[in-house]
Amino acid sequence: MESKTLDMAKDAVDYIAFMINEFSLKNHLSMKQSFNYLYRYGGIEFLYEFYDVEHCENPNLTLKAIQDICTRNGGIFLYQ
């Protein structure tokens, strides 16, 4: 049972890293800039909290969702 929990946590971390990378590519930012932005404005928290649903979603829809969340939390709108 513990191994399954660790596997799920690793999958969540891998997914969040993937989404940070996708966000950086979409917005022409470095990985560090993307992580800092998403961490500061709640995008990372959203991805972690809703991993079970979001990892099944189209990545482009998830990118839009995290941009919307970050904007609502004070971040600037980064892409069109």
C-alpha cells in the first residue's frame, strides 16, 4: 500500500514538472521563472490539489485554468 502511495506522489510531481515546462514554453519563460510565477500565484497548489482530475485533462485546458487562477490571485495575464 505504501508503495502505491509513493508511486502516486511521484506521478503527481512528474505531472507538475511537465505542466511547469509547458507553461514556460507557452509563455517564453525559463523553468525557474515559470515555477516562481506558478508558485507565487497559486498555480502549483491548484495542480497538486486537483492532480487526480487535471492529469486526465487536455494540457492546453489545464494551462488556461492555471493562467486564470494565477490572474485571479494577482498575476499578470501572460499569453493570448
